[in-house]
Amino acid sequence: MKFGLFYEISVPRPWDRETEKRVYDNCFEQVILADELGFDQVWAVEHHFLEEYSHCSAPEIFLTACAMKTRNIRVGHGIIVCVPQFNHPIKIAERTATMDIVSGGRLEVGTGRSATWTELGGFGVNPDETKKTWDEIVHCLPKMWTQERFGYEGRSWSMPVRTIIPKPYQKPHPPLWVAVTSPGTEIDAAERGMGSLGLTFGSFKEQGEKVKNYRRIIRNCEPVGEFINEKVSTANFLYCHEETEKGVKNGRRLLGTFNFLAAQLLACREAFPTKSYPSLGLLPTLRQEAAGPGDDSGVPEGIAIGDPERVLRACKNWESVGVDRINFLINALETIPQQDVLESLRTFARHVMPHFRDEQQAAAAAGGR
Amino acid sequence: MPPRLGKLDSKEFAAKYAREILGYKTEPWTLKKAQILNFNHEIDDDLGDDLLPRTMHPSIPAYATFTIVACPESPVGAFSFGEVKIAGRAGVRPRDFVLRSFCDSEAARRELAQRWGYPSTPGQVKLTTRHDRIIGRVAVEGRAVLEMEMLDRDLIAGNDIQYIASMHLARNKEDGQLVLVQVDPEFVFSRAERGRPILRTLDNAAWGDERGRLKLRNPISISYAVADIALPRIRYICDPERPAFQGTTKVAA
């Protein structure tokens, strides 16, 4: 089990220049601390126009800065919206290779297609097309990274033969992931030999089924890349405090704020009838979680909120259903004061991470990363 | 800073358009084989806030929904109605606020208002299906107040369509309270289509928007469906002056 941070970078109104700068600075401080504490990765989403919810429209810049400020933590560019109107595939290949070089081979690449009308409508994208363009791009990307010369004639995009440079520092290339929100996307990930990057905050049972399915299918996959990334990651909230009451209270505030922000977005399915988006994205899962079984504290099952013992239990449960990595959302709208966020990370590292360290060291000794 | 919430003056709006509801204990209705034409259209964000009650907060981006429904069967016979709704959120749930509704049957207007608080007033409503298009028209005293079309009809599946539950500003006859009544129908689809949307006429003032706050921006989608609509018992009401998190009351299981 490895742990990481997961950034939407939500910024409360009013948006004067100091607010956005302060939020970004706080994120950098958190990432630097996470690196020192032994967290394995930091992920940043790509979102556009999602006011307050996510001011992270240029994650490659944010992550590059993170890499420059840290030594070990891996940087997860995810997900990159694999829709040509958002990101031209050549630019995706070039910019990820550059990030991999400047970070010294610490890049992870998450892929996806956006789930909101807010974004798809903003870029003038037909929602029916996004799964198809994603599929084309993920099949091209490893070739663009590894072949000296590359040309392509496809359905959503084409290019004559050119030399796409630079090439990634990691050989053969960085690990590839797929954002899994819609039901069945874990199958898409498995069939292509890509990691499953869970971005919903689902229940153990639901995730356990998805993991089983994923592991079964990936055995017979046709990898898009030059290696199979058989890893399952899930997203979670984190607020860890030695005093149970404070841990639960602050954690629930974080949870409630995030759920409220997510609810304001216009899910593609809500406004545009299409087979391409069978679920509303994050929201139904969040609602289910909010209403789902919790313990006496009222915290939904599996959410890493509360005292270290409770947070440890949640992480161990995720591990037991086959999850390899948990990426934590640690603040929303700055609702938790920065010093408390940092202290929560320290408390987690002090009391929870050691329970997983031996396994990580054992894996490293056996040749794992 | 508090989140963006609607800014509608509910009392002023209700004085003009709200109907009386006879308590919250209605029996459900089923409207068999109803035809539904539903057009989602982005609207100006800031102005749109003026058309949402303070209970709700806007979606991002703001959008309006124009709906015309023709019901061949109901407990009061055939009727058709058209409505204009502003999309929003009640807490974390997507909900549409019905600005106004026109209906061509007096019996249906009375029942829809008394049972579910629909703000229905008299109007002529027509849904016409042709091979190349579906045409919806709402008129008041012969003058069109809403005209829309769905061109290039394309079959889809019923579960590709997501309708949003609606909120009706109504006065409860039992206690005189002004409330937002939530109505969350269920749909069983027998046909579903989508196409290219055209909005030909929208008379803002006729729909309760005398100050022109509903400014159209980017069209999103139009769909047509044939479905059995189950109008349920009322489950929740909200205080129109308080955010849904604080002002929602459960009235039935």
C-alpha cells in the first residue's frame, strides 16, 4: 500500500490575486511536507471552468513546480483530458516527456475524458465522442514516447511522420493510468493494461468488486504501452487527529464542503442525453456515501477521517479489498486551516504509515519500486 | 464567503404566480404514455440567480429547461402542459425551479396545483410529431409564448435521459405557509429520442420573468420521450427563504 495526495485545488471566493496564490502556496507547502514524510505520490487533476471546485486548469505547471521543490515524491498528471479540443495528442506526449525529464523520472500519467457539461460544453466537445478520442489517444501515446519517428492517420486526429521530442526519462515510458468513475471503466483500464485510478469515493463492497473484475481481465489484456501497470488506486479524504472528536469534526467539514462543491457542477448526463456517460460522475457515489453505513461518529464507511486508529482501520480495509494506493484529498475551499492540514499529515505519517512500511520495504527488497 | 444562492424574492413572485396546495397528502398519479419534449439551454449565470429561490444554488453553468408534456390519459382525462424551469441545486441534489406552467385543462390545472403545487395557469399547449421533427408550442390567448422544435430525430435509450425533479413555490392552504414543494416523478420509457434543438419563441414576461433575467446563451440538448410518468406522494418541502440544508422538511416516507 502506498499513499499520495490528490489535488483539485479549490479556491473560495472572493478571488483576489492573493487568494489563489495563497491556496497554491499552501498546496506546495503540503507537498513538500508529504515528500519529507514519505508519501509516495502527488496527483493533480485537470479541470476547467469549475469555479471554486477546482482552479487546477494547468496541472502540468503545478506538478512541475512540485517536482522542483521535492526529492522523492512522484508526480501524477491526472487526469489529462484526452480529447483533442482540450489537449492535442502531440502536446500531451511532448509535455509529459518534458515533465518526466525535469522531475528525474517521477511522472505518472493519468488519462480520462472529462465528465461535466461545464467543461465539455466550454470546449465545444460532443460528449458522444470523448470515449472514442480517449481510446485513440491512449493507444498512440506510448508510441509517440518510444518511437523515434511517429505518424498517424486516425479517426479523431492524424499527423504526418515527425520526430516527437523529447522522450521520457523513464524507460520504456511512465506508467499509464485510467480515471475510473463511470461503471465499467475499470474494464477499459484492464483490457488496455493500464492502472485503475479510482476517482470516486465508493464503498468497500463496490470497490472490491471492481478490483476483482479488473484483476481478472488484465490477465488477458492487450497493453497499449510497453508494460502492464497492474495497480489499483482509490481516492479518499484524509483528516487525522489524535483527538477523535476533533478529527471527526474537521473531517466531516472537509467532506461536506467537497460534496457541496461537487454538487454545483453540471454533470454531462444531467443535461445531455448520451450513452457515453452512464453515470453522473462523482455525485451519486458521494450521495450514497453520505447516506451509507457509518460508525458511531457518523463518518461514512471507508473514509479516512478521525483518530489514527480509525484511519488505520479504513486504510487496512481498502488494502484488504485489493487496493494498492490511496490518494487523499486533504482540504476543500481552505475549510481546514493550513496548520491543521499539515498536522493531520504528520499525525498520519507518525501513527498510520508505519503499519504499512514493512510491506513497502519488503516489496522494495524484492525488486519493486 | 457564503456560497452562491438564488436571489428570487419569493414573496413577491408568489403573490403573482404561486397556487394553493391542499396539504401534502396527495395520492400518486400515473400519466400513461405521456409525450415529453425537453430542451436544456444555458442562460446567463449572474442574471439567472435572480430567478432561483434562496433555498437553491445555481448549477455551473446556469441553465433553463423548457418542457412540454402531452398526457393522453390521466385521472382527469387528457391534458397538456408547458413549463419553464431554472436548474439549480437543493443542497447537493439537482432540482429545477418551475417559474410558471401553462395547461390546457381546467381540471388538470386545479388538481396539479392542489396536489403538487404546480403553478399552472390557462394556456394552449400543443405537441406535434412529424417524421423530420417534433414541434412544441405554448400559447396564451392565441399568442405564442414558447415555440421549440427538435430536428433530425435520433433514437436513443430511455435510460440515456435524465430528468430532474422539480420545485414548486406554493402556499399551503392548511397553514398559509409559503413553501417549495419538491416533486420527483418516476419515468418508465417506451421511446426516447434526441435531436437538434431550435428555440423559435420565448416570451420572458409570460413566464414570470418580466425583467428579462432569463438571457439565453448556449443551447445544450433537446430530447423527446414517450413515458409513463408516476407523480408521487410529496416527500419533501423547503422554506423558500432558507438554504435547503437548513430549511428542508420531510413530510412523507
